[in-house]
Amino acid sequence: MQPERHSTRSRARAVAALLVAGALALGAGAAATPAAAVIPDEFNPFVAAGGYSVYGREDVTLNGSETEGSVAAGDTFRARGGSEYAIAHVVTGTGDYSVPVVDGDPTRLLIGAYDESSDGRVAITNAGTSDPEDLGVLKVTQPDDAFTFAGRGDFTRYRLAAAGEDTPPLIDIRAMPFTTVEAAEDATYTELPNVADYVEAEMTWTYDEAAQCLAEVADPATGIAAFPTIQELSGGRLVLTGLSADQPNVVEYQDLGVQQVEFAADGPQPGAQNPIVVRVPAGTTVVNAPFVDSGFERYIMYDLSEFTGPITIQAANGRIDGSLYGPEADLSVFGSPAQGQILGRNVTTETGSGETHAYLFQGVLPCIAQDVTRFEVTKSITGDAASAVPADAAFTVAVTVDGIAQGPLVVSPGVPAGMDVPTGATVVLAEPVLPEIDGVVWGSPVWSVDGEVLTPAADGSVSFVADGSATIEVGLANAAQLVPPAPTPSPTPSPTPSGLAESGADPGWALAIAALLIAAGVGFRLRRGVRA
């Protein structure tokens, strides 16, 4: 067990964790769901990978030899094989990409935790670059006392505290000079408690919405994509023709039973506005990904959005060209190399000479525009203690849209806050907690929609349907009442001997008083005897 940590970054991280925990208490999924879950007219599904070339929403296991790019593991990270696994910038692939930034630092490896049973030796080498913006480091969201930091040459090593200094699992952070354990902790442990808080920060949609959009792209009835045809097929080589120059081009995976794919020289070639989307049907267990002419890696993606279980993607001819998108799938990737982004629920790069190269997907996909409705919540304060409520007091409103918890709204008196939701959706609002203000007690909130008062449910929540109005005005009034004065205590009666005893008075005093009374009584009787 390591000594208790008190670094500035650790304290900041603890405060952030409490804030996030409070948000989670307002509604399940609030921290991971965008505040306005509306997909844009055009989108790149790999925005969900946050610039990482490999992103496992839960676990990532690296086998093989190297990654050129960056890796994020939402929960547990593993490296297998005992030999060094390098995370570099570029060796034989491309260096034309930016390294993601976490808490202000370029980051090659962002993980929830490092598996103690991992037998790999990981080296964040940053090979192929000297640009300070590309010299990435390690970031860990869940501090683990089983691991410690140590100096190794002129850099920092993250390793098991109970193991030898050269015994795996370990991660060498070549761009981080070592000074002290506390300084290394401060630099490595993140301010936010979840990997997704960083990786998925730019998402403005849910994975379900992205899957719906991809289904629309692949549906010929929508007319938003083209469907190339086969011009030539011979000797394991396929030539596609009929590509659109300004729409996505959808290819069904079952039509690609070849080792190499080319594009007709007299027609459009794949690009950002007309990428290739290989649609893989549910039920497929193995994808044999063909080799494609160099230069098109960034504009090819395999749509695995229908998968919820394991699937293997292997190279039909040595190399996988294109990105793999399966946010609910468990991906096992055999590529020498795999040239493109990889996004899955769990991701494993397999053994052998396998590598991954950071050809980040740059295609743009259209999506049928959603009809959306905006609602805005305006807070007002009533009651005899209204003046005691600060103008900038923050009130949290929990939001659920069609049963899915959204990021909470934070409103202040007279300052509206709102979001866009799909038209026709049922919106449920609640105010689970109220700020504590000295001298103020709160009455029950009063909700209204476009001036009509709503009747709360048993749990205090209210609901309405997004009806297509330009803006639905939601009122939320809170009655602030003065705290009633405390009751004046009754006067304490004079003590009697029995009262003193019952009240716990010193028994010595009680005996003394009793003796005086007895003495006085005896004197009285004597005087009466003389007079008689």
C-alpha cells in the first residue's frame, strides 16, 4: 500500500468526482449522455473516438508490436506478450494527425486502470516526432495503489509497486522526466473520473442515433448515398465503378469476397465528401478486409453498428485499409497493419506482427435532418424570503427524454436554460435538490408550460410532449419562506430537595440542606416544650 496522496491534482480530481457523482444522482446516464442528443445534418461517427486511433469503450488489449497513434481504454487496459509494445507517432504509417489532449497535456495512452495480470511492457516512445504538441504521456482516471511511479533513466515508469522495477506490467513514459512520486501522480491522474468524459466530450448525439443515421445512409430509399457496382472481378481483384462524387458510397460486405479492391480510373475516387461505407450485416462472425490502393485509408469505414457481440476483422491480403466502427461490438483485429481508427466496446489487437496506424477517418456522412423542438426553463422565486436568495443561485433540473436521462440543466433566477429534443418526444423534468440558503425554507415547486400550470407526478416530476413549437416556455417557481423563529424556552422552576435529587444535583448539597432543616425542626419542638 502506498502512502496517502495529497497532491493538488488529486484534490482537484476528488472535487470533480463529487460533482460528477452529484450529476449522476440526478439521473442514470447523465454524465455520459449529451445535453442535446440531436445528430447534425452531417457528421463523422468517429468524433466519438475523440481523436484516438484506438478506443475501447470498456477494455483494450494490445498484442503485436506497436501502435502509431494513441489509445484510450474506458475501463481496463492490458498489454500481452512480455516484449516491449511501443506507442509511437509514426514509423511507416502517417504522422499527419494531432495527439489528443487531456488536462492540458498531449496524451498517447488514456486508461481507466492497468490490469495487474498484464504481462506486457509498454513504452510510450513518441517515435517519429520532436514536436512538443506530439510528445504524449500516460493519463489514468482511476488511481490504483497497487501501482507506483519510479525513475528509469531520464523518464518516468509506471509499474506494480510489489514487483521488481523491470517486471511487467509496466508503462514507460518517455516524455515525462521523473522528479518525485507525488509529481508523477499529479501529472498522470486525471481531473475527471471517467475516460468517456474526455474521449466522448465532442459528441452531440448518442450511439443509438448514430446507428439510426448509418442505417438511413445504407437504405436506398432515402437517396442520400450511392451504390457502386462491380466493373471487373478477376483473380481476387475487384474494380468498383459508379462512385458518387458528393455522396457516401455504400458497399455491401458480402459483395467483397476478394483480396484487393480498386476504383475505376475514369470515375470519382473516394474522398471526404464521398467516402466508402462497407455495411457489414448482423450475424457475420469474421470479416476478411481487402487491401485497397494506398491513399484511400482515411475515406473507408466498416459499419459494424448492428453488432452487439464478438466479431473478428482480419486482413484478406496482409493489411486492413479503413476504419472499424462498432461501438457495441467486441472487436478482435488481425492486421499487419490495420490502417484506420478502431472504435469498439472492447478492442483486442491480435498477436503476430500486427500493428495499428493512425489513419483517422475523415469522411462526412449526411443524416436526414431531425425535426426538433426547443424548450427553455425559466426560474422564478416567490415568497417572503425571495430577497434572501442570491441572484446567481444555481438550481439543477434533471431531464429525461423518451426515457433516456440527459445532462442536467442548471438555471438561475430569470436566466433561461434549455435544449433541443426530437419533436414528438416526451420530456420529463424534476428538481431533485434545492440549494441550501441560510434563513430560507423551500416550498413545493410550481411548474408550468406556456403559462399552464402542470400537475406533478407522485415523485414530483412533470412531463410534456415536444410538440413542434418554436420554443416551449417552461416556468419553474420556487417559494422561499423565512425560517420561523425558534420557540422561547419556558422558565426553569426553583429546585426543591426532591427536584435537586431528580435533576442530578450534587447529593452532598442535598444532605447539607436536609441537616439544616432537621436542626431547625428540633429547635422548634424544644421551644414549644418550654412554653407548655
